[in-house]
Amino acid sequence: MPRKEVIVMEIQVSKLREALDMLKPAVPRNPTLPVIANAWLGDGKAVATDLDTAVRVNLPDIAGEAPMLLPFRDTLEFLKRAPGHRMAVITAEGKSVRMSVDGAQASFQVEDVQDYPALSPVEGEGQGVLDGDALVRAMLAVLPYAAREDARPALKAVCLTPGDTIEVAAADGFRLAWETVPGRLASEKPMLVPTGTVEVLAHLWKRAARPDLENVSDPAGLAKAKRLMRLAWSDARLQVSFGEVAVVAQLIQGSFPNYRQLLVSMMLQPMDLR
């Protein structure tokens, strides 16, 4: 039998814990595929996905390293009491993974790394840059109005409508909420972003967003520096990138209610003031 490849990786405990914390909302508790209960680690990044939303965190310390899988929750439990400044030595051989920190060791069984879903870059229709604080704030404002059941998938989403005026909206068939976001995206086709993706995005934005410091040289400019999000989209997917993080979502296919027409009809309807 051919000898299995042995992969040895070293990374500071605090950096690995921070990366896993950012991946956490994308790791399903009851996965439909056993392999996605793991985090993918290697080639300068860590990745997790629930098949609807994927998160990628850049880890330059492991650039060039061959990929391996880590059992997500078991790894977090093992690292819970490990000193953050110490190095974690991770050895993978086939479906066996061994982790060592300061003499403490743990061994795990994982799935085949080749079975992990590939995370390809989003290429296609367009790209743009927005004020991330404004976009996340607007998405969270309308999120409670989105449907929670699966009967109408197009309503289990936040609708992002690009154009010269950017709007986000959510509806559940009884209620409707919408917000405007400053900026411009060169597209006219609405994007239906899953509610779960919005929650993942908010989690990551709180932890990983950074201000755009290009051409900022004074304290006043630093205080006003915007935190920017870079968006890229195709017909089926949306990628949002900031700092060392990228979120890739499978867009929901379907038609969102024409809320603009509804609002116009409500404004034109005569009011009974009796």
C-alpha cells in the first residue's frame, strides 16, 4: 500500500482560535454532510461552510501548507485552556489528526480532505465597494421582517437592490421593511441574500472590519475613515470581502415582491379621515 502523506503545520494558538471563532457561524451543528462539521485549513487560509454560506479567513502564517481538516468543535474545546502565545503543532495523516500544545495532546478522526466542498472565487456580473457600516446596519434593521419558514424561499432573504440608489428590504407576507444605503453598484438585478448569511456577515463585521486608512494622515481623518466592503456577484453567488475575511453566499433564486409598486399604490390611495 502507498504510504500516506504526513502534513505538519504550526500556528500560534491565539491566531488559530481567532480564525475558528470567525468561522463559527458557518459551521452547522447538524450537518447534512459529515465533512462540513470540520474546518478546512491550509494554503494560507481557513474555511468553513454550511453549503449556503462559506467563510474564508486569511492566515498568512500557514501560506503554502498542504490542506487538512480540523474537527471544529473538538479543536475549539482542546484549545480552550491552551496559552495563546504558544504554538499548536498539528499533524495530519490520512483521516487522523493529532494536535499538541505545550505537551498536551489530542487525536481526532476526520473525513477525507478531498471531500470538502471547493470554495471557488466569484466571477461574473459585477463588483463594487460600499460603506460596510451602513450596509450591515441596514441589513440588520430589516432582518426581523424576513420570513422564517421555508414555504416561500424568496421571503427568507434580505433583498439587496443595486443601482444608483441602493436599497435593502425584507418581507414576510404581512410586514415589509426597507432601508437605503449610500453608494452605487452597477447592476439592476436584485440579489436575495439568505437571512443566515446576513447573520454571519454581522458576526464577522463586528470582529474583522477595518477602516480604510489609505491617504489618511491625521487623527481627524482616522476617526472619520470608513470601513469598506468589497462586493462581487454573479447570477448565483455573492462575495463580500473586508480585512482578512471573505463571505460567499449562494443567492436565493426567485422573485421578491415589488415593494416599490406597493408603496406607490399606498401613497396614492385616498385616506378616509372620518
